[in-house]
Amino acid sequence: MCGIIGYKGPKNAVNIVLEGLKSLEYRGYDSWGIAAKSNSKIIVEKKEGKLGNATLDLDSNFAMGHTRWATHGEAVAKNAHPHLSNDGNIAVAHNGIIENYQAQREFLTKQGFTFKSDTDTEVIPITIEYHMQKGYNFIEAAKRSLKHLEGQYAIVAFHADEDSLIAIRREAPLVLGIGDKEFFVASDIPAFLKYTRRVIFLEDQDLAIINSDLKIFNLAKDIPVKREISTIEWSPEQAQKGKFDHFFLKEISEQAEVVSRATAIDTKQIENIVKEIKEAKGIYFVACGSAAHACMHGLYLFSKIAKVHVNFCIASEFPYFQHFIVPESLVIAISQSGETADTLAAIRAAKEHGAKVISIVNVMGSTLVRESDRSILQGAGPEICVLSTKAYTSQLAILTLLAYALANKFEDGKAMIKELMRHIYYLTSENTRRFVRRLAEKLRYAPSIYLIGRGLQYPTALEAALKIKEVSYIHAEAYAGGELKHGSIALIEHGTPCIVFTSSETEKDIINNAVELKSRGAYIIGIGPKNNMVFDFYIKVRDAGEFNPLIQIIPIQILAYQLALLRGCDPDMPRNLAKSVTVK
Ligand code: F1P
């Protein structure tokens, strides 16, 4: 949550930072700001709302920027970052939470310092200023300050009179970009991908000091350290919209290739993971949001295809369930970003019991990858839209393949996914989009939409409801078909839209549920292989058996996109959300 970027080099730093912020806006977009250094002065511009144009027109080669998802203090300009010290000489942009900020603020107030914002962040530059007043230089003062600041955070800071830009990573993502005589530091790679693919993933408690060269100091070990430079495979185009109006649509359209890329997972790696799953005593999936829905599919798939029992727990609830974890347990964590705070907390809790952790992650070098015993990298490319689409289907493809590998049928699984490619292309095509738009026009004013499924279609219904509500703000709720009669059917009125996912396996029972809904006046939308007279609107998606989750969600992703457009909502940046939820 929150995106930060810093730049030091020969180019126009304000332009680079503004451009970088555009690629980081998915991390938070309720306010933004830039600080740049010019003639030993720090100039700041901050604004409420989504990123706009800066009026700052400085030829500076030293700047930082921030795009905010508010935690402490309302989303207004005074709370936007960067924040300055009282003397205006130290600027700080911060992602995360300073947990002891209240005590720190009280202490600093007693020392005569004043605060302009309601944020936890402002204590950072002022604490550094306090230490500088005691006679320490900027870097030493920053080191001392960090000892007093508790919590998880990533920070970029500079001083008006010093030539160093510093960056600190403490349990929040921060990556360095190494260019030609220039350095970038950002919450995520797309922020500088246009300029360099050479990166250093900072480790926890690393303090990077960027001058004409780069030095890294680990605060926990109190020693200088060397960190490896990695070259990342993403191309700059992958992080841009290209011919599409929105990342949401672009990423929906990339799903055929992304799913196909999942079949390229290294066989040896899969064999190792299969061995660990077979040896484990108790397997637990943990994740949040769409990744959690992928896990729920995993339960059905592992049971059905591999006859392996797996447990699932939403990551934020896992710490309350952790007590039965033993060293022989295996936790499989799934996360697009690899930075979701709740998912990280869950695996850390599991590791404290000595359990092994395997992760399925899209972002290379992310914290989850580094803290797992083994990881499968999804290779889905950067996912920029706040809503997960291609990363979700890629997770489904990998989980299905894992289940096939557990049943000694890995190659069969791969072949079946390849066979689906054409259908995925068709489902994401302009034709399907035009057809689904007709449905969106019917549903655009609906106060609520209900979605039902059974078996593998139940997690699909949950994910579909999430897609609709988070981007169109229409209330959407999913039920397992059999649960309707246990209460929720009371909500159905004349014209209530109900989306029914079918498959040959569940057809008989789910159609009965659809008929029960229709008898109470519901407007029934069927998605599945066979039309039925109970459907008022029907979208054909072929029957792919265990691979149904990969394709049945696509018409709903498109429906959610169309609903957002028709209702005037921003498809890429829905209100109140952020892509990478790095706070608990
Ligand atoms: C989990 C997640 C996403 C969702 C949104 C908020 O993220 O719930 O599924 O689309 O962006 O975060 P991750 O752990 O998969 O990165």
C-alpha cells in the first residue's frame, strides 16, 4: 500500500518521478506528492485525489514521489507525502506504519517540534532533524532515528544540503534500479522498468545510500553488505496499457498466453514440490482475496484429481488457527504481489512452528519468495490493475497442474491446458465483449446480484462476486447452490439477477436451484456448457471439467469491466482499494 519512488541521476528527476508514480498508482491513489531538490532547497508539491500534473517545473536531478493509500490521517493534501522536517531540509516518503508514532510525536512535541499533518510519517523527518541537532550528520541521524521507529516500513529520504538519497527497507517492499550513472528506488519494478531491468532487491533492514555510487548497510547486523544485481525479464511494454483503454481489459486479454506460460514450469521443480506435499503431515493453503479463491479451487482440485486432503485458511485468520501446526506441516501460500502483509504474517506464524513453506507468487524477489523454502514463479508479467485477473487464472493453472502432477499425470494436465487456449482467446475476444455488454446493460442499475455454483463452480462464484462488487460497487454475493434454502433465498424478489454457473457434473442440482430462484421471480443468467429453459440470459462456456475454473470466470471479468464503464467507475483503480495490501 502506497507507492514510493526516488531518483538520483542526470535526467529530469521530477519527470521521472511523476512517470514512475503513474506505474505505482495501483498501490494507492487517494493523494500524491513530489519533493525535489533545487539549489540546496527542497520544493514540495502535494495534492488530494488521483495523480495529476505537477506544476513543479524544476530541472532537478534529485527527487522523490509518493502515491498514498491513507492509513493515519484523512486523504487530504496536508497528509499527502513527502513530509518535511521543521526546518524544511529533510524530505521523507514512506510506505507502511510507524507503530509507535504517538509516543514519538509526544516526545518530539515536548522538545519543541511542531506537526503539520495527522500522519505517522511526519515523525520520521522530525526525528532525523532531532538527531541532526544533536550533532550527527544526515546518515548517522537517520540510522539513529530508525532505532526509535517501530513498525513495518519502506522509506526514501534526502537532505537539502547533502548529496545522498537514502532508502530503508523494513518489512515493506523496496527495490533499487541500477541505471547508467543513475539510481532508482521504488516500491515496485514497473516504476522504473522503462529505464533499467537491473535491480537489487533490498533485504530486510537494509539501508541503501545512493550517492555517485551505491553503498548498502544492514541495520540489524550493523555492517556494510553487498547485494546481488538481478536482471528481470519483464519488458517495459508489459507494464503499459498499449492499445487498451485500461489495464483491466489488457490483463483480461492476456490470459491465454499467461495460462500457457504456466505450463512451462520446470518439471524438476514440480517433482520436488510433489515430493514435499506427499511427505507432509497436514497441508494448509493460505492467501487473501482472489488468491484465496484460487486456494479454494485448490481444495477441490487436490481432492478430486490427486485424492489429497488440503486445508484452507484465509491468511488473516491463520494466526488464530496456527496452534496445530507442527514441523511436518506444509503451508502453501499464494500471492500475486508476494507482499501481502496478512499472507506474510501467516507464513511467519507457520515457520515459528518449524513448518515448511511453499509459495506460488507472481513477483520475483518479493518478500514471500524470499521467506519461502520453495517458490513457483507464475510468470504472468506485471499485473497493474487493482483487480486480479490474469494472476488469478495463472494461479488456477498452476494449482491444477500441481494436482495433476500429484496424480502422476503432469503431462496430461499440460496438454489439456494447451487445448483450452483457443477457447480462452475466444472468451476474451471483442465478440464476447460485445455480447457480455448486452448483459451489463441489463444489470447496470441492479441493487444486488447473486451468484451460485456447486463444486468447482462455488469458488468461481465467490471470485465472480468479488470482481463485480470491487469495480462496479454493485452488491454481489455468492452462495453454494445448496446453501440458498438455508436462508439467503429470502433475499430474492421479482427481477433479482442471479448468475448460475453450471457444469455437466453439477448440472442437475444447480439447475434445480436455478428453478427455485426463478419461482421466486429471479432473473436467471446461466454460464456453462448447456443452455436451459430456466435461463433468461445465457453465456456459453464449454465444459472443460477440472479446468472449468480457468474459463468460467472470464465472462464475469468482462461483465465487471463493462459494468464499471457503464456506471462511470474507474476500472483500474476502484475506490478505497490498493493492489498490494502491505498493512494488516
Ligand atoms: C491479494 C489481494 C488481491 C486483490 C487486491 C488486494 O493480493 O486480495 O487478490 O486483487 O489487489 O489484494 P496478493 O496477495 O495476491 O498480492
